[in-house]
Amino acid sequence: MVINVYKPRGWTSNDVVQKIKHACKFKKVGHAGTLDPLAEGVLLILTDADTKRQSEFMSLRKEYMVKIAFGYESDSHDLRTPVRPLGATVANKLTRDALQNALGKYMGKICQQVPAYSAVHVDGKRLYNFARGNQSTTLPLPYKEIEIYDITICSFKNNEQLNYPEIKDEQIICTTAELRVSCGKGTYIRSLVRDLGKDLGCGAVAVFLIRTKVDGYTVENGLPLEKVLLEHLKS
């Protein structure tokens, strides 16, 4: 069985898998592509015989919506780790046209450096384990070939105040943009955000991320975890 679960913000993908595994009647449970803890949206849960089809589902085309705050950076490139100012003067003068011009180099097949806070294995451990132990700065972060099919700027604002529970400073006012990204497997949206900031001469962090689509599985049809548990509880 393939279940389109709407993963809530704050849960890891493994949290969802373990919850379903322990509460439901399935013998095997896995997922087809990790979502960041602060990301939400489509998480394909594979059960029983369909767990053998993981690579097939992971290869499907994906779509994300990401909101970017320019003029700030963080070690995780999102709000999991503290944000700090970087290039605020440049970011405040950023224009939609400048952002549009910067996006061109990321279309098609590119080599992308994975983020330190990721599940990629290096020296037998996942990178996020090194990062949490403050060891990631000494590790060479690997590059992977990915493919981005389309990037659309959905909104662009100067002087927007950010209000997210992870941000302790309520006075963060910055330039923001919302992008819709269509891409292939292995693409890290946080890495795209990080690299855009570098190209534009300022910091950039992902403050909101949602996976809206995996092939024909859409966020509109995603089931809340509570509903999945009710429908498939162990008898």
C-alpha cells in the first residue's frame, strides 16, 4: 500500500514511519523520500510489499514551495539552528529581477553540495550526527548531481516582518521571496536557498518549506496522520 501522508511541521519523516509502524497493522513500513523536520506536506508512506518499490517512488518528480528570508544565514540553512545577519544591506536592496537572473544557473542538471544537516552518509555516519556534535566543519560535504526542471517566483517582498515560533527575535524584517521548485530526486531545497544567497551577496535561509507534489500525489489529497492511524489501527 502507498499512503499519501501530510507530514506536519516539526515531525521527522522517521517519526511518522515509527508512529504508523507501532500503531497500525502493517508488517513493514517505510517512506519514499525524507522531508526536513521543519518541512511539511507530501510524505509517501510505503507498507508491506510496496516497501520494495522505494527506489521507484523516490525517482518521481517532486514539487516544493519555499519561502526564503534574505540577509540572514544559519548552519542548517533553515530555522532549526539560530539565524544570524549576513549581508543585510545587500538584501534590503535586492530586486525581483536580480533574483530572477540568479535562478537561471540552477535550471537543468547541476552538481549540488549537500547541507551539513542532512541524512547523507559520510564515513559511516549520517551528516546530521556530525553537525549536532559540531564536527561537520571539518568534513568535506559531498556533491551530488540533481536536476531542476522549473523555478517560479510566486512572490517577492521587501521589508516583511517574519513571525515563526523558531525565531526568538520578533524584530526580523527582511526581503523575502516564495519560489515554486519542480525537481528530481536528491534535490535539497535548503542547499538551493544557501547557494542563491551566496550568488546574490547576502545570506538566505528557508523559513517555510512544503512539498506540494510527488508525481500524481498532491498535498490537497494528503491524509492527516491522525486519519491514517484511525483507518489502519491494529485490531
